[in-house]
Amino acid sequence: MSAVSSDDVFIDLVAGNRVYAASYALGGLTAHAERGLAIVTCMDSRIEPLRMLGLEPGDAKILRNAGARVTEDVLRSLVLAHYLLGVDRAIVIAHTDCRMAKGSEEDIHEAMRLAGGPDTRSLEFAVTSNQEADLRADVQRVRSSPYLAELRVGGFLYDVRNGSITKIC
């Protein structure tokens, strides 16, 4: 069995990028969020943040993590986006059928172990047993940040079965 070079592992992506770059049309966009929006959502590949909100590239800043949780890093990014990139509103979008809403921290650690992963008990995955309550708490975390007092923020739930969002807070 021969080792695969790291170049070979990404060859499909490099080829895809060549196709993309050949017709690249976003070079004229600035770093400014044209619609003044930041989107905090999950890393789930069923979510297309711009398309699901009727937006175009350049309209919003997109922050993604497992479970769409407002972490310290999300707060840091929102502060930067607000003061330096034209963001005056943020939408936090959790979604149905989220793995981070299916069980406990212990369940996730066990699933990782069963998948052949390392011991992850030193990590916190921020799972939720009540998505709506945690979404409200995450939105409140943004609202109560002394750095984001002027940022308008709302919390929504995206339904991965039909593509619709519902306002929670």
C-alpha cells in the first residue's frame, strides 16, 4: 500500500477551482457587507446561507460552526464585522435535524469514539437539548455584549425539509 501525497488528496478540488477561476466574477466586490448583515449558522451542508435568504455574494458576512452557536469566536467576529465591515444586523439561524440537537455531550463523545476518533472528552461541543431555548440564549448573548449594543439581532430556525425559516426571537 503506497502513501498518497497531500497533493493527490486535493486534486479534485484544485481542478474544480480551475473551472471556477476561469469565470470568476467577484473580484470587484469589497469586504464591506452590502446588505449590512451577518449570518451565524451551522456548518451543515444542507444550508446555503445566501440563497436561502435571497442574497448574493458580497451581501453578508457568514459565520458557521457546528450547531450555529454564538461562541466567543463568533462574538469576536461580529465585533469586527460590525465596526470594520459595515454589519448593522445579524441573524442567528439554527436548523432542524441538527446533529448537535440529537443527544448529550456524552453521546457525541461516544459517537466520536465509535467512529474511531480520539478521546474528545476535553472538548465541549455545545450540544443542545432545547434548540429554541439555546437559540434565544445565543441571541441574548449577542444583544448583551457591550461591544454590540447597536447591532440588531434575531434568531430563526431553518427547516431542512422545506427550506423555510421561522422567527424564534
